[in-house]
Amino acid sequence: VKVLVTGASGFIGREVTKRLCERRFEVHAVARKSLTIADEIWHELDLFDSGAVDNLMRQIKPTHLVHLAWTTEPGQFWNSPENHDWERASKHLFDSFTAHGGKRFVGAGTCAEYEWNEKLCRESDADSVPSTVYGQSKLSTWKYVDSRSQETGAISAWGRIFWLYGPHEHPSRLVPHVIKSILAGRHVDCTSGEQLRDFMHVSDVAESFVRLTDSQVTGPINIASGNAVAVREVVLQIASQMSGEQLVRLGALPTKASEPHVVAADVQRLTSLLSFRPSVSLSDGLNSTISWIKSVSAAAASK
Amino acid sequence: VKVLVTGASGFIGREVTKRLCERRFEVHAVARKSLTIADEIWHELDLFDSGAVDNLMRQIKPTHLVHLAWTTEPGQFWNSPENHDWERASKHLFDSFTAHGGKRFVGAGTCAEYEWNEKLCRESDADSVPSTVYGQSKLSTWKYVDSRSQETGAISAWGRIFWLYGPHEHPSRLVPHVIKSILAGRHVDCTSGEQLRDFMHVSDVAESFVRLTDSQVTGPINIASGNAVAVREVVLQIASQMSGEQLVRLGALPTKASEPHVVAADVQRLTSLLSFRPSVSLSDGLNSTISWIKSVSAAAASK
């Protein structure tokens, strides 16, 4: 098994890379900038450069491809035109992979591919119309991969990620933002946070992708915990664990009218096909994320 | 502290009675039929007999009242006219309690007091119109208690219970029904089970009521986990723990059109006012419930 991981330096990618190395796979890590995680082999690469992608595929000839790279600029990515560039680059990446003998493809999809209508998001609902450019581009990438897989004999799966958190998340995103604000003694202005979302710790997300890669499961599969919690509950659990309740201002920011009340996942495919259940509870996961951010902040302060 | 518990032989009541005894309260247990739980004192009583209620209050003069009794006949109680009888009996019980010097009242409310409209159920939403007779009767009981408390100086709280499960649940309800069917090797016909509900183990429900009783918190308070899970996930977790997946037929029964997609609780009052978070995870709680039902079935079989 020779597996190539894109977005290997990212939030999920570095954890996937580490776990694939632990399984004794030959891991080739691709990102624009390299770092060292375990015993993976690094290749600095711009995925928008199709010639460079073809060269790398010809050189490595990976049997497995885990494609995690995409634009993720907080706040921007939902409707950024860059999504179309990533769609194009992802399609080319897949074609180049199979053209050089690749067989097992696993890509990162998103819950934004579903229509958010208060119902459970189920992989078998084929008619959903995503409301964001991000969701549309991911779904159209998957549809392309799915139909090309049938022509080329590739065995392809698509892990649809819901909400996640943990070490190395972008600091402006919800969980790190709340933790860092409370650490600094600053007020945290939030919406009322009554919307229900499915949160999963990044290590469980990564483990799901690793099991998926090491399986023959095909099709879309939700990567989620099966528990929906109010976003306010996440914020208040953090505040409570840090004794910073008085800094949290729920309702200080208006809730967008377009914000759905509920985005919840059906997890039966994940549970039954991969025998996977999350191992990190929300409370433990937030606790260790707080510890991690504290240790990183302390290290930065002591420099 | 002298506490009187109604419905003390019930699903929640027996666990509340046990825990109140553990706190070294003088516990007077009331039900139509007595049993022995810990060192509580039993009084067989029909709560519809207002003269008998007055006699008991005069005799005991409880300082605290935990009122859990109500009609709970599975399938029937939602719209049964008996709800009106229980509303009347509950109002009289409260008045008799305060007339004999009682100060601290805690009653069992229900999530059915809220309008089920996909939003988080919040205690501060005062305008909800319950859609069932059960919800209407419970809400109108609470409104009566609340206004009479202001006149009499009683300190009253109202624990609104969501979904729960655990030992001693009525065998025809979801969790025991699924467990017993799989134990017997029978098929389990279910709806598709995509609706999200907040499930809490009965021991956590009981502990919340005990803490509420032993506090000065007033007003309605949701008794729930803060996690909403799909009902199918509950069924499939049971099946998976019992290796009975092949017996479960999700979608064999039609989902009622009136069934709301989501009933989820805001748990901030429970969390902040009582510093309570549930201690039993869904997976552990189902596991121990399976063990309990197995042990009871084995005991019955060996008789």
C-alpha cells in the first residue's frame, strides 16, 4: 500500500498522516509547505499546477489517494469562487491518480452537500440541492469521481464531514476563539447559539478516514458523531471548564436568518460499514483542546 | 427535612426515593401500592381522594414535596382525558401541602409543554401552546402552582422531562421493547426513526430531581442531556450491543406526519443552576439496561 495524502499539513491531514504511518503504510504527504509528522515522505506541490500533479503521480504511482486539500479560509470558503478552482483541481487529481494505476480513492466531502431542512442528513438522499458554492462544488466533485470510478474501476468513497474541533484548528474558528478569548480574559460575543450541530473531535474524524482508506467501502459516508448539540452548549462547556462563564455573552451577536436550526447526521453507514463509533466525548475533547491551546500559548509566551 | 414523594413506586420515583434516602432525608413515599426501596416510610394513597390527601398532609406535615405521580399509560397518556383528573388532583395536592406548612415543591413537567417547532426548547419561552392534552394539563398545573406559590410563599420548581430510559421502564416502551424482542429472537418493526430526541438515563433524571429538591431554584427547568440523537441510532446501538442488527426493521412502520423532526432541550438552567451534567453516556446506559433486562428475564425464567 502506497498512499498519497493531500492537505497533509492541515487540521485533519496531519492527524490522518500520523495514523496512516502508524498502520505501516508508505505515506506520501502533499502540501504547499512541508512539515514533519511521523515517517511520511514529503512532496511540496501546488495542486492547481496540473503538470506538476501528473509528474508526481508518474513518479510515485500511489495505490491509494486520500484527498483532503481544499480552500478552508474561515468565513470566506462557503461562497468563495476558489471553490470552482478546487473542484477543477480535484477532478484532475483523480484522473491523474487513476491514469497512473491508482485504485483506492477517499475524498473529503461535507455536510454542506445536503439540503439543510431540519431532517437527518442521509447519504441515500440523492436529490439535495446544496445552498452554498462550497457544498455545490464538493457535491459536483463527488459526482464526477463516482461516475469516473465506474469507468476506470477505481474504488471510491467520500467522507462527508460535519462540525469538528481539536488541536491545530484555525484560531479564528469557534472553539479556539472561545478558548483563547477566555484565556486572555476577554469577553466572547456570541449569537444565542441555539442551533444544533454534530461535533466530532478531529482525532475521531481522522480515524474514520484512515479506516475508510483501509476498507473497500464505496460511496458517500457521513463522518459524524450522531449527537447534535446546541452551539451554546459547546461554548458554555468550554467556559465552565475554564471558569470563564462571566466572559461569555450569548445573544450579543444576531443569528443569521439563513442559519438552519438543525444539521444532524445519520451515522448508520459509518457505524455499520466501518464499525466505527467516536472514542472522544465532547466534554473530554474540549478539555484536551483547552490543555493543548494553553500549552501552545505558554510555549509562545516563553520564547 | 421531611420530604413526601408521590409516584414513588414508578420508573423515576423509585430512583428518586432511593437517592433521597441516601441523602439522609426523612422520606415519605406515596403510591397506590407500596414496595420497599431503602429506608423510606410508605403510605398507600389514592391521590384522587382529596380527603385522604388532606389527612396524610395533616399527619406528616412534609416540608418538601416531590410530585411525580401522573398517568403514564404508554400510547394512551398523550391525549387521555385522565390528564384533566391528574391536573385537578395535582392542584389539590399542592394546596393541601402548603396549607399544612409545606414550603419546597418540585413537580414533574414535560417537554410536551413546549411547542415542537424544531427550535431548542427553552424555559424562558412563555408563549408555547402544547399540542397534546398531556402537555396542556402539565403546563396548566405548573401555571397554577407558580401563581399560588407567589401567594403562599412556597418555593416551587418544575422539572421538564424529555426522553428517558433505564431499568424498570414500562416493557412496551421503545428501549425495553427493542431489547426484549432481540433477546427473544423476534423481529423489531420500527419507523425509520430519523427524528432527533434528547435521551437521558433514568438515574441522571432522578439525580437532577434530587438536586432540584435540595436547592432553592424556582421556575421551570429542563431535565435533559443536551444531546439530541436520532431514535434509529438508539435502536441500532441496542441491536449492535446485542449483535441483533439483522432483527431490526427500520422503516417497517410509517412515521406519523405529526411527529416532529426534532425535540431538543436547552440545558443551561440545569447546568448552571444545579451544576449538573449527566454522568451516564447513551452507550453505557443502554449497555446496563440490556444487562438489567437480561438479569430480570433470567430470574423470571428460573422461577
